Amino acid sequence: MSAGSARSRFGIRVRVIARALRDRPARRRPPADPRRILIAHHLLLGDTLMVSALVAKLRANHPQADIAMTVPRAFAPLYVARPWGLRVLPWDTRDVPQALFDEAPFDLAFVPGDNRHGWLAAAMRARWIVAFAGDRPVSKNWPIDRLVPYPGDPGSWGDMVARLAEGHPPPPYAPSQWPAGPSTPFDLPRHAYAVLHVGASTPLKQWQGERWLEIAARLAMRGIEPVWSAGSAEADLVRLADRRARYRSYAGALDLAQMRALLDRARLVVSPDTGVAHLARIAGAPSVTLFGPGSATITGPGRFHAATPWRAVTVDPFPCRNQHVLFRREIPWVTRCGRTTAECAHPRCMDAIDVDAVAAAVDDVLSRPDPRGAMR
């Protein structure tokens, strides 16, 4: 981050806090029947999609409420169909969120990730704010009215976030609850295909290219066309895996709405633990996810997405997957690794995943019924 960008964000945070201190009522109480509900965050794609369990639960609890959620501007096209009647509020942390300030006051707000955004909820005049306890520094927690301890039992983060709201767990997810919005047409495969997404949020989640090519070859042998996928800055990963360009590649060619369209029709999705793995669950696509540093429990489907055919491939336990921190909270049962490339030169945890284990998971997932049925 440049010095200018850092100064800009600091200045915006000061404005948010000043507005929160000025405009928020001093005496507050939990609403009995909230009519306007806010979810305030600025998370990565996968985490944003995992918040869907909370959205579904809030809709079940409050059928008539206006439920709004702040999202990074780039993710807004995924929500055009308004799943669960959700209204998204796109914003960027580098801009003054004037459109958010102009919203009418909210009766109830939830902060699922970084409690810094509790100040944003307060600046948006939320009358009661709920978030997880334990964030650091403690100043992040000052605007929060109700701090909920993280669950003491292992589970997916999406299921944990849903527990911020009181009541029964949300109804299980079905792809019909989140139809895809419009997307710019592009050339889709005409026959059965599998998406092999080789990109990841960090090089420490990347799998070896020759292993990806072996999985592609095995899929082709069973009559399923493998197609490559990666982010706009990751096309070299595809070229390293498929030097002879045997298979079609969408690397860097699709926006998020088009990626959703690609996943909607895929017979299978294989990827590391990254945002596309979560988008595949939203699409209802049978999936295999490779876990190196991350936890298959924390970022797996949990109860909410249990109906989607899915398999994790990981080596567990792994010696250096030994950190117990999640969103800056120390949680005893959490076992994951958040090290950077400066701390870990090479992902031995990803190297430990062999081709046969991934192929066996693919066989298992493809043998199960596809929950999309006639939707495909």
C-alpha cells in the first residue's frame, strides 16, 4: 500500500469515527422487531460469500425486513438477483462512504469479520450492533453493543457467523435461492466440462502445475472437458501447467458474473481453498477443494452448504498448520496457518497433496447426485 493510500484510508477512518460519535444515540437497546438490518464488512470474496448463512437466517427470522450488506464494489454484480431479498451497498475503503452515510438509520447491525467496521455501522446510525468478541485492539470493540464469543466447538466460519443472530440455524442452501444475474456472453463449452481453477489468494495455496495437468488428463479420458481458470494476474500459472495449450483456458478472461455463469454449468470444479471454491458452492457445482495452509473445517461448506457434493483434499494434521488465530481472535480449536511468503518460502502442505488423492475425491464427487438437477 502506498503512503498516499494509507493516509487516505486513515483520513476516511477518522471521518467515520467522528460521524459515529456525533450521530449515534447514547442510549440504546436491542430492537424487538427490526425493520432495517445492516451487515457491515469489507471482506475477501470467499468470506463475503460465507456470510450468506447469516443473510439466510436473518431473512427467515425477519421476513419483511430491509436487509442490506456492504460489499466491495467489485462483488456487487454477483448480487444482482438479490438472494434472500438482500440489498447490497457497494463501497471501497479508499473512498468516503457518503452513500452509506445517506442511508436511513438501521435498527440492527452485524459485523461478521473485522470489528473496525462496527464504527462504520455506528456512523450509519445503527441503533444496536452485534459482533464477535476478542478483536484487537480493543478500540475496535467500543461501538459494539453485544459481543458474542466465538463458538467453542469446531465448525465452518459461515455457520459461526450465522450464530451472531439469535434463533434456529438457517434453512439449508439450495442453488435456486441464488439465481445468477446477467453476464456478458462468452464462448462456453458445448459438452460436459470441469473447471480447474489454479489461482489462489497466495502462492502458498498453489498446487504444482504438472499435477494439475495430470488431473486434466484423467478428466479428459472420462469424457469431461477440462477448462482452465485463474485470475487476471495468474495466466502464467495456466501456461506452466499446460505448456502445449491442450485445453481451453479462461484465465484472466472473465469477470465475476461470467465466472458464476461458467461455474453454473460445470460438471465439476477443482480448486485450492480460495474465493472461486466458495462461488462454486453458491452455483451448486460439485466441487473438490485442496487445502494447504487453510482449514477444511473453517472454510468448508458446514451445515449451510451440506447438500452440495463436495470433498476436501488435505493432509491433516500437518506440522506447521499450527496457528490458532482467526480474524485476530485466539480460538483454541482453530488449526490453520496464516503465514506469508516472507515467513514460508515454499508450501510443503500443498506439495503433500498427491494426484491420486485428488483423483479419488473427483471420483467420489462425480458419483453423487447433482443438486442442480434440471437447472443445469
